[in-house]
Amino acid sequence: MPIDPYILLLLATVGVAALFPARGTVADVASGASTAAIALLFFLYGARLSTREALDGLRHWRLHVTVLACTFAVFPLLGLAARGLVPVILTHPLYQGLLFLTLVPSTVQSSIAFTSMARGNVPAAICAGSFSSLVGIVATPLLAASLLGGSGGGFSADSLLKIVLQLLVPFLAGQLLRRWIGGFVTRHKKVLALVDRGSILLVVYTAFSQGMVQGIWHQVSPLRLGGLLVVEAVLLAVMLLLTWYGGKALGFRREDRITLQFAGSKKSLAAGLPMASVLFGAHASLAVLPLMLFHQMQLMVCAVIAKRRSHDPGAGEVSAPEPAAASRTAVGTGTRSG
């Protein structure tokens, strides 16, 4: 049962924010740095992601459409259904965080890793993660604005301007400049990955500092956190079962069902944290808590499933040749952390 070391860093950052929250001028500086970090993150996402090569993978369109439907339709519907758990099991802020996690895109890196471990369709996993990332840049903020209302950054001119300036503009700038800086980004991907993770840690510190200053942690009891974990475990179980048996009902071969299960049941912490900071502002700390817990849970459960899938009868046998274009996407789209 693996524990992601980065989760430990995130928890340590939360601890630092609890003990030494940013206040006054320091808080203003941290907030400005966090805004710049979010813009840098999405600029790098745009510079890394080869849109042309990813779109070549549309030859396998049925699988990719199914993954997108699970990520941006089935997940949100389950999130809306969880509204009935308020206030008995979940508080309203925790429910909003739960609903938000159902709106973020799928992972890239961990979906590919688990698909490979289970001997599934790795090129399709690369394409599925890439498409989810591209769609999520627009779909997640719009879905959040529609479903979360005013507390989640509803359809106001100010919130939409923040989304455009902090998320879309940097991403599009990265895409436009990829022709000139793509090689540099590829050569220094390990260093830039550290920049990615450091930026997210800064976003987390700023969000949880604001939460500590406002005293919102008094709203969360150990019993409520336990209830949240149970709800997330049920959510993950439903999506894992639905993607696996739904893929069978749709006639996907084993390798594609593995891709659908791992890409369609997971949510990206790397994409969700900065988006939450933009959409929720000072209330982002409680909004990202369900996502952080779900991220670790999905890694632990999917690692076990992937190991078991690798021992299935016929594992590793290729029933049909993979599209060459999908294979080429491995060159340019597998660098983003999930």
C-alpha cells in the first residue's frame, strides 16, 4: 500500500501553515506569489502538452470519449447525489470540496503508470490523460461556476476574469510558445517538475494559512473527517466498478478496459489544487481537503488493483495493433504529474 511522498510534503506544508500562518504583509506577499505560481504552472502545462500529437490519438475516440464522460459527467452526477448527505454526514463546506473534486480532470502520470503495471493500453492512457487535461482547463472552472454557485466562484465577471487571466491565458501562452521552448522544457523536465511541485506547495500553504487565520478549522471535527473518508471510499469504489464493468458492456477489450478504469476513476491533485485556489479564494483550504484525501486513497487502491490485473490470464497479450499516432504521443504528453 504505497504512500505518495509528495502527500507527506503536502501534509507537512499544512502543518507549517497551522503553526506559522501567513499574516498581514507576509500574507499579501504569499498571496501574490501563489497567484504567480498558478500562472507559471499552467504556462508549463501548455508548453509541455503537444496538442497536435494528442489529437492524433482520436483514432481511438470511443475510449477517450468514455473516459471524458466518466470524468466530467458521471463523477459530477455522483457528487451532486452526495448533496443528500448534508448535514447528517458532511458539512456544507466539506460537501463543496467533495463536489469540486468530482469536477477536476483525470491524472496523467499515475494513470499511465498503473495502466503499464496492469499491462493495459499505455498509448491510450497517455492520450486519455492528455485529452482530460485539455478539456479540464475549460470544463472544470465552468462546471464549478455552474454547480457550486456563489461560494464556489459563480458566474460573476470577477470570477470569470480570474479564470481567464490565471488559468487560460498562461496555458494558451505556453501552447503558442511551445514551438520555441518545447525542447528546453523537455530537456529540463526533472527540474521543472520540482518547480511544479514547489508551486503547488506554495498554493497549499497560502490556502491553509488563510483558513487558519479565519478559524474555519473549527468547523471540521474528527467525526466529520471520518464520514468524508467513508463517502470518498464509496465514490472511488463505484467509479472503479462502473469503469471496469461498463467497459465490458461497451465491448472494449481487456487492455482498453484497464485504461478506462485507471484514467476514468482518478482525479488530478496537480490540476485541482491551483484551480481551487482561483475558484474558492480564501475558502480554498477546506475545498482542497477532500481532493488531497481522495488522491492518496486512489493511489493506494489502484496500486493493489494494478498488481492483481497484471496476473490476469492473458495479461500482456495484444489483441490488436495500437495506432501509430497514439504511440507517438508518448514523446510529448507524459510529463505532467497527477
